[in-house]
Amino acid sequence: MRHARNVLALGPAALLAATTYSLGLPQLGVSRPAAPPDSGTELDRAPAADDAPWMMVDLGAREAFHPALGGFVMPAHEIWKPVCSGDARTLTQQQFATYVQRHKAFAAGLAPAVVVNSGPTQGGTDALDLVFVVSGSIPSGALSAIAAAEAYLENYFSGDALTVTIPLSFQVMASNVLGGTSSSYGYLSYTNMRSLLVGGMDGNDTIQSWLPSGSTCPVRYGSSSKVTNEDRVFTTFAAYKANGGSVAGNDASMTFNSVFTWDFDPSNGVSGGTYSFQDVLIHETGHALGFTSGGDFRSRDSEVLDLFRFRRTDGNGDYNPDTLAEFQVRPRLVAYNLPNDDHNSDVVSAEFRMADGSPYQMSHFREQSPNIGLMDPAFAAGETYYPNFFSTADQTMFDAIGYDR
């Protein structure tokens, strides 16, 4: 169902005054309010000259609830980054900030909005319900493409009862930029995150019960043998909801270039020189659902997917887990480009190579041919994975962080 939304206009000055922005480059992210990493942990990597800009927006304290945890306040923020495909490295921070601020003005009601929401396609409440609130200069064919992506994702993730709300806008951007997206984040103690993952297991799950026991998880934030006993885990709002929680606010935001040459219907192929909008939208929604790594935008912090991230080779510390017992005790690896091209997502029964931050963000599979999954980093013009967008690898890792089919 699609219907117009009546909204109260909010002036840009009031909107920006109520929002705290922090511009930065990867690895300059959130400082730890407590429990700093063990002394001796490797220093953050220096920003590279060709890093694309990113932005962190403080969302303040959000009311959250989980049946196993009760009610609590979750400090929250969102992280904005350019859409993974395309070339955003020429963007300045101020240009990117302008796109984000313009999107927020649209989402606050300065432009009419259309809600794309068919409801859970499986019927009943035990299914993903995606709600896209679309505004700005909406191109012809975009709403149908968004509805098709919504239907695919809701059919794919049909075993979890959660609603994911995403304001989505279109605006004029630089010709080489596809858009920008954000995910909303909070964090839990490692103990609580582990208990939610274990408590959310379905009949096909086993790996979650083999996450490290105790109050911390061993993580290497560099290439040396130094281990940090990590006591907290960042999670997207959507991943927290997939594990039975609730939290106030939008789960993500997206803004796309309205003058970019999109192909909105991949069912008949994708024209050369154009990008499949459905593929890009599903990929970016995958990040919102939790396919993310703390190695991209944080300073020695981990996210839920990182609980399954290890060194691909054993090295001199037998770092790659070959058994469930090893999975439980081997340190995770959340280190930018260290060791180079040697990162895996691993559930023991299967493992998949991961990007290491250079040249592609760690929140992806490794770019290679044949591709590993839709959550690869470099989507090409003329390319589509329609009609089966997600691969077995995509499914395996979404299942590990709490999503059921």
C-alpha cells in the first residue's frame, strides 16, 4: 500500500540546531565512554588520502526494551557513508554533509512524502515489515522499484517479527555519486548481546551457543598477538530488533542521486552504463540490517557481525577456528588491512573471505570473481543479481547475527 503522508514542516535552522554532526574519516569514530581497550593495543590507522568522507550523527538517548533485559536507555547515533558503488572519493566532507542535511530536511517534512509499505508479505506478524518513507525529487519508476525490493526482502526474511523504518529521499548530487546511506546504532554489553543471539536461535542454529562464554570476547584490533577482552558490541537498531528487542526511532536513512542513470527494472536486464537500483537498494538495506563491521568507522570497537570475523590463515597463533571449540576461544580480527587480505567470516561449517578495509570497507565480503554475495563491495554498471539477489553466503551471515528465514 502506498499513501501520501501529511507532515509538519520544520525549518532547516531548527532541524540543524537539534542535531549534532561529526565529520570524519574511517577509524576516527566513537570514543569509548568506559572500559578502554587494554594498554598496548595497536594505534588506529592513519586516514588515507583517498578515503571517502563519512558522517556521524548523535541521536541522543533512545528508549529500548527487550523481554530478557527489560526497559533501558540506549545511547544512539547514526553513521552516514556514500553508497558503496560509484566513486565518492572525490566528494568533500562539506558536500557530503550538505546531502545529509538536505535529506534530513526532506524527512522532517519539507517535502511531500510517499510511504511504500505493503505490510509483511507472509501475512501475520512473524515476518519482517519494511517501511520506506520516500521524498524529494522521485524519478519515474523509483516507487515501483522500491516496492519490488521491499517485497523481496520481506519474503526473504520471513521468520522474524520486526518493523524496519527507513526514510529515503532523492536529490540532485554530483554526477559520480550514487547517494548516501546511514544505519542507526546502539550498543549492548557483550554478555547481553551474546545472550540475545543465543536466545534467538531457531532450529537450524548452533554457532551462536559457541560464542565465547563469560563477560568479554577476545578481539585483535591489529596484526600482533595483542588481545583486547571486548566488553561491548555495537548493533544496528534492525539487528537488535531481529533478536527480539525494540527501540525508538528510524532504523536507517538513505538518499539517492535523482539525476543518476538508474535502471529501475532489472527483470529484463540492466542496460549498459546504468546501475540496477533494486540491487543497490537491497545491498544498502543489508547494511542497515546489520552487515557491518566496527573496523570501518570505529576506534577499536566491534559490531555484531565482527563476532564471526577471524583471520583467514592460522598465522603463528592458530587464529583460524577449525572446530566449534576453537571458535569459542580464538580471538576475532577487527583490524584495518591487517594482515592484508587475510580476513574471514567464519561459522566453522562455512567461511567466506571478507574485505579488509583497503580498498573496500570491511563491512563487505571480499571483492572477487565469482562473487561471494550481494554484500560484495563493488557493484558494477550493467550488473544485477535479479531475481535471487542474496546468495547462500549472504544468508549464512545474516542468519548468524539473528535473522531467520
